[in-house]
Amino acid sequence: MEALEAFVGQEVGVSDWLTIDQERINTFADATEDHQWIHVDVERAKRESPFGGPIAHGFLTLSLLPQLTSQIKRIEGVTTTVNYGLDKVRFIAPVPVDARVRARQKLEAIEPRGDNRYMLRNTVTIEIEGGDKPACIAESLSLIVF
């Protein structure tokens, strides 16, 4: 825990880039039954969208947090990690189809929860390659057990 506590207030790391292609967007639309044209109708999105083409669902971007952040840190000795939820989420910029995104993670706080359990509060910023603004900023909570 001492080693982990040294990271409080610091950036923990950055994930690899991940391409958000139309197939991923369509699959997410099917899973969530959110088939809004701005996400799945490529031709209409090219004609009518203010973004010039399809964009990923905000919740698709958010749903990538576990996959992206799993690349960033590994805490030795942890037997279980539980997604405890989110305190704040903001969708700052749209993710155009075929854009690449990555996660940047900062450890904000560690709170003891008894019996070798700790709540980690992280700020996760989903960046868009070449973008001026991030796609998403989320305050994520994880319960870890040693």
C-alpha cells in the first residue's frame, strides 16, 4: 500500500490507442438498442450531421474504461477488483468513426474500507488522437481487495 499511496495525486499511466470503427459502433447500438442515425446511418450522418459523419455513442466511449485502464496499472497482491461506479462523467467532444482513443489515468485518492479493502478514486480522461479536447472525463471508483 505504501507504494500505491505514493501515486496519489499523480498520473498512473496511459493506455494504448484503440480504434473506434463503425463495426464497434453498430455492435454497441445493437447491444443497447440505441440506433440513433447519428451513430449508425453512415450516409445520413455524412449529409446531415454537424460532425461530417457518424460518431460513437458517449456510453460506448465510457464503456471502454475497464478495457483501457486495465492496460495502465497492475497492483501486485490484489485478489479482486470491483467496479464500484462513477461519481462524475462528462462527454466533452464527440468521437468520430475511425478515430483512435486512449485513457489517461490519475489516482486521486485511496480510502481504507476494512479487511484489506481499499476504495480507489481515479480521474480517467479518454483522449482522441489529434483532438483538441478529450472525449470523456470520468471520476471512477474501484474497490480492491488484498
